[in-house]
Amino acid sequence: MRTCVSPAFNEGAHRFAECKVDFPKVSVVMPTLNEAKNLPIVFAKMPAWIHEIVVVDGRSTDDTRETARSLHHAVRIVEEPQKGKGAALRAGFQAATGDIVVSIDADGSMNPQEIILFVAALMSGAGFAKGSRFLQGGGTEDMSIVRMLGNWGLTHIVRVLFGSGFSDLCYGYNAFWKRHLPLFNVACDGFEIETALNLSALRSGVKIIEVPSFETNRVYGQSNLNAVTDGCRVLWTICKEIFRHQTYDAVDSVGGSHSQIAG
């Protein structure tokens, strides 16, 4: 077996020289709102081979945009006036120019050094790679008992109703091939975007691989997540996806079987 020792970044072809493998361009999409203090921590761990970092800023009143530009040469700023994480991700996904899109939080809770695991899952045949804090190798320091129970309950509802094997539902560390974006539901404006992405990926038929991820505590600032209200929005998103799923199956039964989409 050939061992790849030192991957070299080639700006033109984006190849791992030792392995002779075409390496896709990777766009990182990062929603921000007053994250100037956290960005240096996140960017310090960003892999050098990232194609671009799309920072989607929701009208920050601190130096978020200026800080991002000063930290990395490949930063692109997208200003999104509409409130909500979902709105920010939607704008970032559309703006991304890479072959692979990775969504990551800007609060320091997600480790950019794990991006290679998501890329590897996609290059091995997946169409969608979703992070999981509850696989071996993953974990979390940032979930209260209420949030953990809520996520466990919602995850098991999806397992029963959709026949999925998901181990984590409400986590925003995900990656997918940009060409699959039209298949995914990104119409949500809030934190429920993560659930909508997971469920629409499941419904689309693309191969999904879960990747273990460790979530640490937010470094600076306060989270805008509300366990009760956002949990209700996630539940409503599941209900809507059930209806979409039933409608899709009804149309399919009339029009013929649909094909599975390879990653």
C-alpha cells in the first residue's frame, strides 16, 4: 500500500502531489454576528489548503468583518441583512465557489482541523457528510441536560419516522458537494436549517456518512440559541418534511420510481 507522507498544495490543479489524487476545492461557510474575538481562535486552526472562507455577516457591530479579512487571504465577506442562521447559511451556500461546501460555526466550538474528515467522507463516495457528537471519537462540552434530551428525542423521532440511522440531528458541522445543493432544503431562516439539511439529504437519496466531531464551549459571547423555541421550530421542520416526504412518494407512485443519487 502506498503511503502519502506530505501533501503539497498546488494552486492551479489542487493536487496532493505524493498521492496523485485530484483534491477538490473546499469552501468554508461561516455565519457571524459579533464574533471578532472568536475569529482568531477559529482561523488559527483553519487548514492551509482551504480554497475560500465565506464569512456571512449579519450586521455585526464589532470588528468582525475587518478581523476576518486580516486573518486570512482567502476570506470573502457576504453581508446578509436577514436575521437567522438559516438565512446566513443559505446566502453562504449560494456564494461558495468550491466543489465542496463545509458549514462551521464562528464561536470556537467546532474544530476546523476536523474538516479533512468531512472531505475524506465525501471523497470516499458520500454526497453529504454530517457531523455527530455522539459517535465514538465525538463529544460535547456545550450541551445542557435540556438540550441533550431534546436532541435525543428529536433524533429518535427522525429515526422512527424516516428510517434513518442518525445519531445526532441538531448539529451544524456539515459538508456536501456543491453540485447537490439544489437537492437540499435551505429555505429555513433559523437554527432549524441544520435539521432541514439533514432530512432533505436523507430524502434526496444521496449517500450520507456521519463524521465524529467534538464540540467545545463557545469561547467568547453568548449563543442566540433558545432550547425551547428553537426546539419547537425543529419539531415543526420535521412535521413539514414528513408532509414533503409523503407528497414526494405519492407523486413517485404515479410517475415511476426515482433513482438514487450517487455521492
